[in-house]
Amino acid sequence: MATVEELKLRIRELENELIKSKQKQSDAEHHLRPKIDQMSAEVVDSNPYSRLMALKRMGIVQDYEKIRSYAVAVVGVGGVGSVTAEMLTRCGIGKLLLFDYDKVELANMNRLFFQPHQAGLSKVEAAEHTLRNINPDVAFETHNYNITTMDNFTHFMNRISHGGLEEGKPVDMVLSCVDNFEARMAINTACNELGQIWMESGVSENAVSGHIQLIIPGETACFACAPPLVVAANIDEKTLKRDGVCAASLPTTMGVVAGLLVQNVLKYLLGFGTVSYYLGYNAMQDFFPSMAMKANPQCDDRHCRQQQDEYKKKEVEQPKQEVVQDEEEVVHEDNEWGIELVSEVSEAELQDASGPVPDLPEGITVAYTIPEKVRPTEL
């Protein structure tokens, strides 16, 4: 006899199939282009992949066709998530899994992607309909629920670990495009437990800054390693929201953050360029700070600590390659006068002139030091 959880799971699957059936009927009415089995680099107006395949011809990407072998989960189909999903669809991603529990509202029309006639539809339903019209070659899977509840979280983890392009295999990347800390923590917990690589993104409440972050469990800092103040202080974020007050939202900022996120995803999956571990964006000064954060050994998430132990074991097992640098001998130019170049400053004098070297964490060095001020009495 099936359990309650299994029955709920079956209901969700049937609802998903019903939505897909409706979408297919609607798609037939809109006369979608036929599916393309294989990407082509042929430069003709009827080829939707010719500009993308040009990256291969120009030596940017070695094998762009691999994009069709990847499955990406997008959690949160709002201002950033919807544009992210559209960009990945236009790039020809193999499969997209969309998670969101919200509905399209007219208040969302200041953002990109959604349209007024979609008001009232669930965001995932509206998104799939639009995206399937853009590129029918992409496989879609939608889930209209809140991932932070107990039952939904279990199902969410199941789809991450078994919802890949080939059913039963994990997805290749999870993208967090949510707008609250509770959902971010849920994604963080799931990915730490599964060892799933993911990217986090966010836009500030004043709409003029944002960021993206690559999180590799055990190797880089997870969201719990260095939580934001609202989480670190154990404040319920629901108490920070008041009736009649909402966060600002600019389609420009969200479009920039979504573009940076998808660019990082493409670089990671297709292996070109430099993948950013953390990249910020400040619209007021057009400032793009970047950095990398190591995992916190005292992280509150036990699965994060376990992943760190696994990562350390793998590092030890890998043979280290010693790089030997040959020191070139200084050769003075011979001259008829027998003159040699000799430093007039001793090592001790040079050390005194350099000033004290601060105690810095491992991996950080100073570009220069400031000499200590000499008191007049010492002159």
C-alpha cells in the first residue's frame, strides 16, 4: 500500500503531465518550429544555432554541442530566474527544471520576461509556455511548490539527484534565483547533503547592486559558512517586511545579474574562460568586485563539514606536482676596467627600511610595506 508521501508525489507528477498536455495543445495551435535533432554550424537564416556554433569556429568553445547534454535546475522564476531560464533556453540547454510557488502579477510587469496576459498563472506554467515557444528542443520540468516545506523539500532533493537529462541521474547545476534567505538555506542544505555544485545569485532591496557566487561543497564557502546578518543574528526575516512596503526592482539590474549568472554557468559547463567564484555588481559606481572564499571548518551545516573532509581526502590522494624553477646566474658584462656592480645597501639595512611585515592569513602577501617612523631623538 502506498504511503501518503508517495501519493502526494504521484499527484504532483500527474499535475505536471496535465500541464504539459495543455502546453502541447497550445503549442500546436501556435505552429511551433519542428525540433532539431542535431546542432548545425551552417550559416543560413533558418538555423537558430548558427550564431552559437560560431563560438566553436572562432576557438572560444571547443565543443558547443555539449550544451544539449546538460540539465540545469532554476529555483525561483522571478526577476532574475525567469531571464536566466530564457537565456539558457536560447543557448540550447538540454533540460531545464523550474521551481517556484508564486503566481504572475501585474506588479511583476516592471521586470523582463513575463507579460500582462499571463497574470494569474503560476510562474512555472507561464515560463514553460513562453520558453517552449522560443526553443522546443529544450526539455522542461516544472514544479509549482514551496521548496522550504518538509514534504516539498524531500521531493526537491529527489529531483536534483534524479532529474537529470537522463532520468535517474543528477542535474549538472542548481541555480538559486530566490529572493529570501529561508529558500537559500534550503537549497544550501540540499546541495551540501547531495554534494551538488550550485550557483547563488541575488539583487539588493534598493535594486542597484547584486552578485553571483559559485559554491562547490567542501571546497568553497557554502551559504551557511558566512551567512548574512539576518541569518547570523537569528532574526525572522518575515518580521522585516511590512504591509505597503516592498523592495525596489529594476529590470536593468536583474538583467545584468542574470547575464553574469548564465555567463558563469556556460563557462563552467563548456570549459572556457575564467569561472568566477564570487562576482559582485554595484550599479552606482559600475564596480565589479570579485573574490574567493574557502569553506569554514566550523560551519554550522554538518553536511558541509563532511564535504570538507571528503575534499581534503581527495586532495591528499592526488599526487602533487613539484614545480622546479631554475635560478639564472647573474652574469656581469665584462669590461676592460674590471668594474663590478655591488649593492651599497646591506640585507639588514634593507630589512630595516622595509618596516614590519603584518601577520596575514595564508595565501595573502603585501605588495609593499611602510617604513616605521623614526622619532627625532633617534636621529
